[in-house]
Amino acid sequence: MNKLTLLSIGIITVTLAGVALLAIPKKDQLREVFILQSELSHAELKEHYEQWKSKHQQTKQTLLGDSEYSETYRLTNFKENLLKISEHNKKFIDGHYSFTMKLNQFAHLSSEEFQELHLSDLSYEEEIPKQYLSMPASNQDLSTYSNVKEPTNLISNNTIPLWKKIIDLYVDAFKYLFSQSSDSDRPMEIDWRNKMHQPLEQGACGSCYTFATTSAMQAVLGSNKLLSTQELVDCDDRNKGCKGGIPQKVYSYAAYLGITYEEEYPYIQRQRTGCGVNYNDTSKRVKISTYYDVQSNAESLETALKYAPVTAAIDAKSLQMYGSGIYDFPCSIDRNDANHAVVIVGYTSEYFLIRNSWGPHWGEEGHFKVRKESNNKGTCGLYNDMSYPYIKK
């Protein structure tokens, strides 16, 4: 009988029939890695697939087509992903990569299906007018910027006004001021997780941009109440609902119209035909003051994280089976290839910590890490398009 070996570096070695779990101590934590030692029989593969299905009940939502064909197809995808995980983790053991892969809720999907169901369009159809485009030096009075506003009609249409030329002048000035500010007081480490809710799951709706932005806004609001991602899917007509959107447009929406709470307008993993929000009930809506864009480098990102979690757009095509560690798999750094919005919630001397919207069981309790890069792009284009919400108190 073909077997899988449970390897444990520095602990024990055990042989089991079936999928094995590799626990590798590193920096006070254990890395969980599935290692396939040899080809599984069909019966063994089927057994592990059934075990996986019982753990991930939500996969029923994405089983497609005739049941018999679908199960065969899903089992084939499961096997291919298991082999991919095995091959990658062997390279991790050999030091070729700094992260592991593992089975998760996406193990039944092909790469193409994963991208179609769980990634989205983050491209710019037009250049977005922005009221504040770089974080000013910490010793400057934010009130001096309060007269720079977006015209309110930008909430309901995509017209680019003449304001843009004026705003661009402010952009250049703010970026200069930000580049001249002192960064010597940046903390060695920052972690926003204890001020945020548990990572949520967007499901088969390309609403990542709503989860990234509401997580950041909740953190700066200092509230335990979830904000409504569904409102942003249904009602923010400058974005594309379940087909994707731009975080800065969400911040603009929240600054002018506010946003209600999740309990008032809960998430349903699809876009309704209309907007069901009551804008007049201001007691159940919260607003931010504005948002800032962050310059494209690690130092500016670290400085911005002193004030709030930072949203970003990345190429996430190869994140499907991420397990743990510092992600260093080949991916695009081109802004035009961005297909997923995330929120950066902290950093250490070695990496940035990023919160995803694929649930608490994906990755490292819903998070992943990327190495700090010294260029102006970042891993998978992380630095290309960063912003964060601000609330004047």
C-alpha cells in the first residue's frame, strides 16, 4: 500500500497511511505542511477527498455540473492540488521557498476556476480624483487640508471635473511633504490584529475590496461592530459589485454617504438588483473624514501603518494554496495585473503582515506574510496602490 510519511524535523518521525502533516518549528511556531511521499491509490485519494469535503462544507456552493461528472472532476483537481502542494513543500524543505502550501477550501478548484470565483477586476477605467493623496508630516495640522474636497456628484457618476488639475497640484505638494517628513520614530513592529475582527470570507463574489476597506475603517473607528460589505456591493455604483472595485472609491463613498452596519444590511455573497439601504437613518451610519494614498515604498507604508491598516491591490493568482511563512512565489508586480484587494495590518523587520478575505482557516489564521522589498513595487505589486482611511477626532 502506498503511504505518506509524517515527518517532523527535530521532533519525531511517524509513518501513516494517508495525508501527512509536517510540523516544522521555526520562530516559535509550527509550520503545517502536507508532504506526499508516493502516489496514492484511488481508494486512498477518495478517502482523503471525502474527509476534506466534510471539513469544508462550503465547497458545495461551487460544485458544478452533473453530480457524477462533477465529483470526478473535483477529485482530479484535488489530486493535482495535492501533488502541487507536495512538490512545493519539498522545495520549501530544501530552502528554495520561504513559505509552505497546504490543503484549504480551494483544493477542489482548478487555478482557472479559483481566479474566476475568488479574484476580481481592480483595474482603473478612469483616473480617480482624490482629495488627499499622501500622508502629511506628523507635525502638520490636518485642518489646513480640509478645504480640498471631491465634488459630491462624483459619488453617482464617473465625470472627471476640472478639479482634477487643482487636486494634482496638491498631490505633488503632499508627496513632497511626506517624503521630507522624519521616519525616525517608526516603531520596530506594528500589529493591528487585536483591534480588528476575525478575518471574514467573501465567498464566490469578487468583493475583496469591500472587506479590505471595511476592516481598515473598523480599526480606525475603534468599533467592535462590523460594517456592511453588502452595502458597498449593492449601492456603490462607481464600483462593480461582485465583479470588483477600487478601495479609494469605497473610502470616498464612506466619507460622503457613510456606511451602515453589517447587522443592518448583512452580507449574502451576491449582488442584489437594487440598493436597500436607508441613507436617512444617520443613527445607524458612520462616516470617515477622508483617505490618504501612500507612496510606493516600504518606508512610507511603515509610516502609514502607524495611523491605520492600509489597503492594497495585488496579483493573487498564485495564493490559492498558501499555507504559512513569507510568500515569495513568482507573481506580477504590474499594477494592471492586480486582481485582489487586501489590507496590510502590520510589519516586523522582515515582512509585512496582510489580512485576506478568504476566512480564518486560510493561510495563517486568515493572514499571509510578504517580504519587505526595497523597490517601489513590492511583492506581487503590493506597493503600487496603497491607501488608508482617516477619521478626524
